[in-house]
Amino acid sequence: MIPSEIQRYIEEIKKHALDYGLDFFEVVFEVVDFEEMNMLASYGGFPIRYPHWRFGMEYEKISKSYSYGLHKIYEMVINNDPAYAYLLKGNTDIDQKLVIAHVYGHVDFFKNNLWFSKTNRKMLDEMANHAVRVRRYIDRYGPEEVENFIDVCLSIEDLIDIHSPFIKRRHERKGLLEREDEGERKAISKLRSPNEYLDEYINPEDFIEWQKKKAEEERIRRKRFPEYPERDVLLFLIENAPVEEWQRDILSMIREESYYYAPQIQTKIMNEGWAAYWHSKILTEKVITDREIIDYADHHSGTLATRPGVINPYKLGMELFKDIEDRWNKGKFGREYEECNDIEEKRNWDRKLGLGREKIFEVRKFYNDVTFIDEFLTEDFCREHGLFTYTYNRATGMYEIESRDFKKVKEKLLFLLTNCGRPIIEVVDGNYMNRGELYLIHRHEGVDLKIDWAKDVLNNLSKIWKRPVYLETVVEGKVRVFSADAGAHRK
Amino acid sequence: MVLKIEQDWGRFREIVRGKIKENLRKYIVHSELIGKKGKDIVSIPVPQIEIPRFVHSPQKAGGVGQGKGEEGTPIAIGEGEGESKAGNQPGEHILEVELTLEEMAQILGEELELPNIEPKGKKNIKSFSGRYTDIHTAGPESLRHFKRTFKEALKRQIIMGAYDPENPVITPISEDKRYKAREPVEEPAYNAVVIYIMDVSGSMGSEQKEIVRIESFWIDTWLRYQYKDIETRYIVHDAVAHEVDRDTFFSVKESGGTIISSAYKLCRKVIIDRYPPQEWNIYVFHFSDGDNWSRDDTSECIEILEEFLLPSVNLFCYGQVESPYGSGQFYYDLEDNLGDKENLVLSKIPDKDAIYDSIKQFLGRGR
């Protein structure tokens, strides 16, 4: 039951949000006490999850942190249709208003951002469904057995291909004969020549050779398993690992949940920035009364506070949205602006285009954090907001500021955001050495893996694959292969 | 809304307890993580259960921050928070887990396989701390035992022929009433005293004292678990010995030379004045860098040990911390002269990591 007062705020703010052009799913608000809030937060926002200690671990952390007054969760909203949003009981009115506006910002983002377009909008039901299935397996196979397996799965839960919902990477499975035919045809493809003597010019020998080589490569590739390197390691395991049916089912649930959460990680900066932008807009322009302004400012500044060394996604995202709005309002973009060398002129540049609002709505639709930063993080912005890169100094054992150079900052930021900041791991061979062993490659992007963990993950993988598992990576500039059972050895 | 977090939470805590056992060693060396809170709650930060994943090495990856500072300025990014903070990945957050001292002592005992102590000087006294297992005919109404009362009433009514099975009404009268009562339990009471002696001569640095502080904390914890009440005394010495309170013991500044016998004499005096050995379980822990003033003094120490201290105490533990200035000779002197004494334990504690083994040596004898 929502207190009538809060219901009034909700209606008021919803109306303003619609006026501004936000477009959201129906939002079901619930007011919960801090214990429920902490529990919901531990469950990733969902009231029902499968039983597992990691939710307890989250709870321990969140509730401790709450009881020591370190932090407080004001609001939580889940991407679902209808969206569910939880408000903390006992918050001040102004907090509730801010949070309600914030929620509408998030739900608008969930609904409209393309990266969310493939997420399951009935995830509330799906999560409950997963819980039922896992409980059934627990009844049948025992809690230890199931928990141990989930532990193993969690260590590989992020080995998915976050772009695969949008790309058709897998080739349709064609009938065997059809594929054989195709292969044959390709192997002997020759251009038609009108005269026999022209043939050696139209189909020169090296061309034929090249074709043969390609055909051979194709044949070899087809023998490979998987045919193309597979980033969706979980999917590969689900389809090919020799596990029990119930284990396969758990793997697929974990994978599904991973895909559900992926866009939230991919758009963290934008999503939080967007919500912060809108709560500040709606509240300051429409909602707050004079006597609430101090409390509002207090809360708002708390949300946007930065600490050295940590990027606050709310702050970065919101400032970037504001920057974009400002630039597009004034026409500070495009060739003419870029090529202008007069600093004074650039600063006072104003073409009075008024395109800002339109632009940010466009941005919230088509971008994710990587493309957002790549396109809109400007040198001016970087300087103005004091961004820097930091690095670990082995001599002092501390992290220290490395550079304020725009290129470096941007590069580092993009690196941290690419693939959700996770290393890219691919299955390249499921029949390594023709012994059914699994060979993975880490696509090294300049940063080494945390090796001790990587070994543990390999171990877990071999528990699922039931055969030796290898990982090829680069350590300190040298290619190395680790395997699950024999430890490290030089290739 | 009914949530099932309790179950997951309980499960997690069970695992964490197991986790602590495995990694106890680490917690002891991470001294700054130990602190007393409230009455006897200690908060030991433990790492969360980390699920290993393929991740970039945080030290190699670095990150992006915001704020002021020149290039090269060190920044505090918090434990493990360097890892892609811009993402949504939970970092390696340190989590505080609260345990009572008793739980900690249990864990310590299990982990170090410490035997329970067999105290000496048994002195049986009756204490009324017993449980309510007895039945009395008088007592406060709040402790009335309903079942027994009605049973008595039933018995009486049957005897008197007043009981009608067709209409089983039982009415207790005051003679029927029975009350729960405590049964006095004979509980042995043991007295125990721990005397800590620390060398605070110039060669003992703050790092050495830190080791002593940590080690004595764990020793205290264990002995308090073994004995209900325990007294502690603190003696510091350089060339002369003083008895001090706990705070002073750990904070006193180092200076001067080292005459160990001064401390042993004072210790002897404390025992004779306050703690007659036949009634008390006495534990003495002496920490020093083993750099005594002279050979003569060392001989005197050995004499005091042999003639008075060792026969009086349950355990005399000498822990030698390593300092860049100390020779560490005292350890060998004790070993050569008194190495065969059962209740003398010698241990070297070169660094914090050795504390674990040292505690095991000290308390592993079950005395």
C-alpha cells in the first residue's frame, strides 16, 4: 500500500515526466522498510531468487554497511514491464520526490535504450521461475550438490558475448549434404572463358591455386570445433559439455540472468546520468518548494559527490548529458566549430540552434557507455572535470595519478568499459589435440589477467568440461598457456 | 512480502566461519584489522568470499579518476576499488564480520589445534548458576510448573476419589503446586593470572611492539576462553622494571639498556605478594629482542627461572622478536641452560607472519 501522500507525489511527478517527453513502462511503486530494501538489493532487485549464499553475502554487506551508517539505499528499480520500484519507508518527502523522478528517468531509459531492447521484460516472472527450478533440483539432488555446481557456474557467469543479441554470429545449420555440395562447388569454381586459349588468362594458375587453398582452409575450418571462435563460452558449454540435464538447465539460467544484467553494466554511466539529469530537471524546475531546496541540494550533491580515484557514474553521466545538451543548443559541434582556432570565439560560440533536448533523447536511445564516451567525451570536458588516469606504482605500493592527457584518459576509460571491463575470452577449440580437451584464448588487449584467479576459473571449467582445459594468454609480454590440472607451463 | 534471505544469509555466515578457519593466518598478521568494539564484540574484517573470474589484473589495469592532484600524486582508491569502477562489477570489498570473543577463541583453538588447559589448584565452590532443572513445593508463581502441578492435583483427586473420568475436571489446590527451581551446580573455580613482560629497551622498535601487541591479544583471547576470570598484569623493563597498566604497556616509549633480571625479580615479587602458586594458574609471557646487558645478568635470570619462576608457573613463554639491533643471544642462553624444562617455551617471532606459529608453540602444550 502506498501512502496517499506519496501517491500524490507519484502522480504529480509522472505528469511532469510525461510533459518533458519521457516515455516509460507503467511503474509499480512499493514502499518498503530498510530491511526489505536491503534484502531486495541483495537479490539484485528481485523479490524471489534461487537459494544461494552469495545473496546472503550481499545482504551481510549491505545490511552491515547500512547499520554502520555508511550508506543507504534510497531507491531501487528493476527493468521489467511493468517496472517495479521500491521506495524506502521513512525517507523525507523531498527524498521521495527526488527518488520518484529518478525512477522515471531509469524506466524511460530501460524502455527506450536500444541495448535493453532484447532484455526479457518479464524478468520478475523469469527469476521466480528460476527459483522454482533450482529448488526442485535441490529437493532432488541435495543442497550441497546444487550449490557446489552453482558456485562453479558463477565463476564463469560473465563469459557471455554481450553483443550477440544484436549480431548473427552463428551460421544456420544447413543439412550435411547441402554443405558438402557447396564445398564441392566452391572448390572447382572457374570463370567461364569464351575460348580455350584465353582460359589460362581468365583463370590463371595461381587463381586456381588460391581457390584450392581457400577450399582446403574451409574444409579444415569445418572440421574445427567450434567452427568460429566462440565468445559465448556459456552457450558453448550448454551445448557441448558432458553434464547432467539439471546442470545444463542451471547453466542456462545463469546465462540468461547474465544477459539480462549485461545492458545495465554496459550503460551504467548513461543510465545513472540520465536518471540524475531528470531528477534534477524535474525537481528544480517543477516540484520543489522553497523550504525544500536545502534538503534537495544536500541529497543531490551527495548523489553526485566524487572522490579522488573513483569515477561517479551519476556525476560523469549527468555532466556529459548536460554538456551535450549545451553543445547542441549552441551548435558547438561539426566541422566549422572543430576547425575554429580562436579560443575566445569557441567559448562564446552560440548558433542558437536549440537542438539540445532532441539530441540527448537521441543519445539515450542509440548509445551505450562505450560509444557515449567515445563520441561525446571532449578534451574541454575532461579538463574541466579534472579526469585523470591512475596506475599502480610497484615501488610505493600505491596507486598514483598517471596522466591528465585527454587521449590517455579516454583510452583508459574506453578500455575499462569495453566488454563491461571484462577480458575477452573465446573458445577456439573444443577438441584440442584431438583429445576432446578445451582450448580458450584470452584476446589480450594490453592488460594481463589476474593469473591466480584465472587458474581457479580454469579449474572450475574443467569440472564442467570434465577434460583438461587450456587458456592461452599473455603474461608480461610472453604468450603462455595455462591448463587446469597441470598448472602453468611455457609453451 | 516474504523474503528468503535469512536462509542464504545463514548459509553465507556458515561458510565464512569456515573461511576464517582456512585463512586465520592472514587475519592475525593483518593487525590493524583487529579492534575491540562494544563490550566483547570484536570486529574482524574478512574478505568477502571471492568468486574467481577472468578479470584484468587490477594493478596492471589502473583506472580513471576525478579530482585534483599533480601527476604522480598517490591516491587512495580503496581496497580493490581500482577495478573498473565505471562498470557495475562488485569490487573486492572488505567485509567486517562480527564474532564474539568466545567464537574467535573457538576458531583459534580449532585452527591451531590447541588442547584445552588442565588447570591446577582445584578449589570447588558451589555456585547457583545452575539451570532450572529441579522441582520445589514452594516458589514464585511465575515459576509454577503447570504440568507437574496438575499431575499432583490429579493424583490427589484420584486418591480422594474425586476424579470423574466422564467429566475430567482437575482443580489444583495450593498443596498441589510445584515450582521450577534451580539446582545448585558444583563448579570448579580456577584462578588464573597472566603476566606479560616486555622489553622496552632502545633496541625494541615500534614494529616489534606491534608484534607483541597482536600476540598478546590472541593469547588473552585464548586464556580468557579457557578460564572464566582471568587477571592480567603488565611489566615493562629496560634497565629497571616497572609494573604498568595495559595502556602504558603498549604505549610506553622505548629507551635505555636491557637488564632482564630486573623484570624477573619484579615478576617474582608480584607472584609472591599476590598470587600464591598453589592457588593460581600462572602464565608468564616475556617478549624481548634477546639482547641482554651482560652474561652475569643472564646467569641471574636463569637462576631465578630455575629456582622460583619455573616451579611456580604453569607456563613460562619467552618470545623473541627480531630487531635490527638485538643479538638474540638470550634465546640461546635459555635454550642451552633450561631447554629441558617442560613448562618453558621458547619461540622466535621474526615477523608478523610468525605470530601464528608462535601462538601455537606457546599454547600448544595444554598447560
